[in-house]
Amino acid sequence: MIHRHSIKASITFATALGFLGATAQSFAATESIKALASDRGRVASSQEQTVTVYLNLHDQAGLDREVANLYDPTSPTFHRWLTDADLAKYAPTEAEVQTVKAELTRQGLTIISADPNNFSVRARAAVSTIEAAFGTELHTLSYKGVNFQAPVRPAQLAGQAGALVAATVGLERHAAHPQFTIARDPLTGKPLFQQQITATQTAPEIFKFLTGTALTAPKTFTLKELAVPLPNASYFGPAYGINVTQTVSYSPAQLQAHYGLTPFLDLGYDGRGQTIALVEAYGYAEAEADANLVAEIYGLPALNSKNFSVVYPEGKPLNPNAADLTGWSTEIALDIQSAHAIAPGAKLVVVASAGQDDEDQIASLEYIIKHKLANIVSASWENDAEIIAGPDQMKAFNNVLERAAAAGISVQFASGDSGDQGLGSPLGAVSVPSNSPYATAVGGTSVMNDPLGSGTLGGSGDIVTGWGTNLTILQDFAVADPPGSLGTLGFEFGAGGGESQYFSKPSWQHALKGSGRQVPDVSADADPFTGVPVIFTQGGVQFVAAAVGGTSLATPIFSAIWAIADQYNGAPLGFAAPAVARLKKGEITDVVDTSALSVDNLSGTIFDQTGSTFYSTEAIFAGNIPAITQTNYLAAITPGGEVSGSIHTAFAIAFGADSSLTVGTGWDNVTGFGEPNGFPFIIGVSVKKK
């Protein structure tokens, strides 16, 4: 019998966890989580788990001020990154670490490692031993189909050591979820294009099905069922992916052109001399070979031992197929291939944890800092929504990310692919750890060619909307009268964003609305309908998939651009978010609504026995669930993929309508401050003499 319990742990922060003078907010989530999550039972007592105990710092407020000064251009210590010796005055003492280690050992835990700078201790034991040591019970809880582990009573390490502990990661466990999405055929739910690569295919043949032209010029489309004269319909507007023999996916050259990087690359600013660490789970053996096939097709430098490596901070996973079983093989392939496409001269290091829980991922971040692997870190994943996150998880991520910022490391996290996560306005929803004021949160856009301009991506008139994709059926052999009456697919996916209820707004966001840390900071292409092709190996078989996106695409794109900015600057620029927030008009592309577009939006007239009825763009999507709140967005007609060359099945697709999140002038909760735009952006964030 399963007994249902509520989470009893208090989620009130008493210490300052913010950035640049911000303080953490008290969030009384106990009752909220009680109503949201159900208990699936106690975790098996014999299950072995690892925990990381973070010790209280000495003078947390002083560290906050010193890190703040590193990012204040008026400070005499601006960009004078802290060394381990500089951090020592804030670190716990050796005696305090020994007290914690001794208590953990006395309780039956095995010490795995201790941070050389005394910030944390990592240990392992059976669940029953951990429960006894921390005076709690560990249960599996469920929220909206997502299972996670949490203590049902406030946890505290026994003995005098308990007073030394700031947070313990691993008591609560949330899986890191890859934030990639694949555009799917609305009729079947299958990917628009995914096939096995055969031994007889030449490299150019593999991508021959791709087109970089998302939109065609507006024209009239007539919909009718052959056997029935009425109803029929006449729609006028642009078409998306109208050539059903090809799939929309962009090449590195097109993305480089869109972000204004081509002149930089021509001058040798391609990320050379920089290292990008990609934080992943499990790793997979064929990642380098897959990336090199893409590099061969597109004429990029090959990856080899000089510019690519894989490290396993916890050792290789016990199950060599773990990445295939959990989707991480596709994620890893997307991250490597996207970062290499934008900054082909940069060195890439895959940092692969042996698991995908938050405790494992935090260990990977610690490894990067400890071993000084990179100044740019790209993490295309999120844990769970902030509303179900525990205080120890939040505090530990923030601790690690603050020390990364202190060392001049910029860590980028995906903002998520589920819009407001069903929570609606006014706050939206944020996830862990992109909600940290020391993380650079990367949101998403949809990037398309202007069919009335050059017609190709990378032109001066590229169309950019916030990423929020909606689909409505216009015809499924019978004409939908009214639109959507045969079924509305509604909101498919979109960039995550909103206002943190845990962390106060950092001072570099002082001009923004609200009182909490606002997500995201910046954005890049994330829409799989305007995505990229990826080659990945699964189960020993090599596949190619097209129309792959998600904020998992946006995050390595921005991280690679930041590597080019570091190269141009001649020294690490550090944590990106404050620099992005300082940019002036013209130094970043502000993503706004589509009211200024010259392209006619989709509209139509349906003819039936009662006469004719005109449907505006808004009326076409009137039955959308959830209702579209964005005032202006781009809509186009797109065919069903199952009927090649036919218009007997058609959909309306809306770009730029992201659940309750909206884009507008200035910062917004879909795209942040906007997209990088080449020279103006890189020169704007640079601190070397212009």
C-alpha cells in the first residue's frame, strides 16, 4: 500500500544568495508542494547514493560584494578574477571540514573526496544510512508525471557538524533533462526526418534533403475535398516548408551569417585559443566520429586529440548504453556539432557525469572549476521546475556558480522548452539552475528567411520571433470549418522564462520589472522548425535527424559566440549575463513582436452552405489551447508530411506565440535582451580598447 505524504521541508533561505547586492527571497513552498506533489513511497533502503555536503562560508556577504565588483566596470577590481588563494578567506577551515568528515564517517558513510579548497565533502552510503545520518526519510514524489526524490522531514547532519552545513545535495534528487526538441509530423508524431545512414551514402547525399528556406512568399492556397464541393477554403499568406521532399534545417554557414559572424571568422576570430566545456551525462563513444562526419559535409575542421576530449569526473557510467536509453546521445551530438559549427576554432571538452541527477551535474561543474578546464561552459539541460526544487539544491548550484563567476567562467544554461510550464502569467515559470543569478540563462527564438527580401537565411532581413510554436488543422482531407474544428494541436513548445520566486533580482537587472531574478538573459535559435541537422549514433547505428532544436541548440550557439568574444577581447570576459544587460541599443538584436513585418500574415475564407466566412490570423488560432496571449505573431500554412506533394492535409503554424510568455521591446521573458548580432555585440561586450 502506498501512503501519500507531503513534503515537510521548509524552503526558506536565511542567507544572502543573490548577486551584486541581491538577497534571496523567502519562499514558503511547503504548502504549495503539498498540494502539487504526491508521494510514491519510500526510497529502497539498500540503494546506494552519493551526497555532497556544502559547508557554510565565512563572510558570504563579503564574497558577494567582491564578486559583484569583478563585474562592475567602475570598480578597481573589475575583471581581476579571484584565485584559490583569494577565495581562501571565505572558505571553511580545515578543522571544520574534518569535523564534517568525521561525523559522516561515524554515521557510516564512506568519504569519496573533499574539495581542496574546503567548500564541500562528497560521501556515499546506502539510503538507510543516509537517512539516519540526516534524521529524515527519503521518498519518491511525483509532479505532473515527473518523479523526484526528496526528504519528507527537514534534514540535518547529526552532531556538532550539523551547524557547519549550508546545504546537502543528493538528499533531494532531480534529473537533468536534455532540452532538445525534434519537429514532428503532426499526423503521425514521428520526426519530420530521421533515417539510418547507409554505408553507400556519400557525405553530400546525407544532407541532400535539407533546405535553408523556411518561408516562401505569400500566395493563395485552395483547400477542398475532391468528392465534396463544400466546404472549401481559400487561404492567403506565406508557406512554411511547402516542399515536402525537403526539411528545413540550417547549415553552419547560414547560422554564422545570421549572427553576423562571417566577417569575424574571415579575420580568424573563430574561437581559437578558447575552450568550451560541454556538461553532459554519460557520454557516448561515437560522438567524435559523428561530429566529424558533419564537419566533412560542411567543410569544418576535423575534431582530434588537439581540439576535442572527453573527461569522466565520476568514471564512466556502469551501463555503456545509458546515453542511448535516456536521450543523451542525441543531446551530446547536438551540443558538440552546434558549438563546433559556430566556433570551429575552439577546443571542446565533453564533461560527462556517470549519472544525470543534480548531484552528478554539480560534481561536473566542480570538476571544471577545480581543474580550470574552460572559461566557457555550456549546459543544455535543466533540472526540474523551481516550484518543486528544494533549498539545498538551489543553494548548492548557486554556491558553485558564484565561484565560477569569481574565477571568470561563464556558465550558460538552457531556459527550457515548455514555455510557462502550464503555470500561466504573470510570473511564468523558471527551472533550476538557469534561475541562479550567477547563471547565464539562454532563451529561444525562431529564425527564418524573409521571403520578400533575399529569400535566404543570413540576409539583412531575416525574420526573428520569440520561440513559441502552435499548430492548428486547416484540412485533414475534409476542410476544417471553422479552422481547428477537426482538432487543434495547440501549443507545441517554446522557450522557458519567467520570474524566480527563490532569488531576488540582481542589481544588473535593476531596470527590469518584478522583484525576482528574471529569466532568460539572452537568446538564440531554438525552434526545431527552424533548427539544424544532427548526426548521432544509437545502439551502434548511425542516424541523421533534421529539424532538431530546443534551448539545447540555443545554449551552445551562444556559448560559442561568447568564446569568439573572449578571443576578440584577448582575455576572459567572465560571466556573460551582466555584460549582456549593459549593452546599448544596436549592440544586440532586440526581438520584438511581428507588427512591423512586411510579410502578409495567414488569413482565409471558408465557403460552405451558409455562405462565406473570413478568418483573420487570430480567428484561425481562436481555439488554441492554451489561448495565445501574444498580440502579434507570424502564421503560415504548412502541408502534412504524410501526403507527399499534396495539399489534402494542411495546418496553420504560428511562430512567436509562447504560452503566456510574450516578446516585446527591450527585455522579455522569451528572448531576454535579444540575440547576438556580430560586430556590435562582440565589440559591445569587449573591454579592450575599441
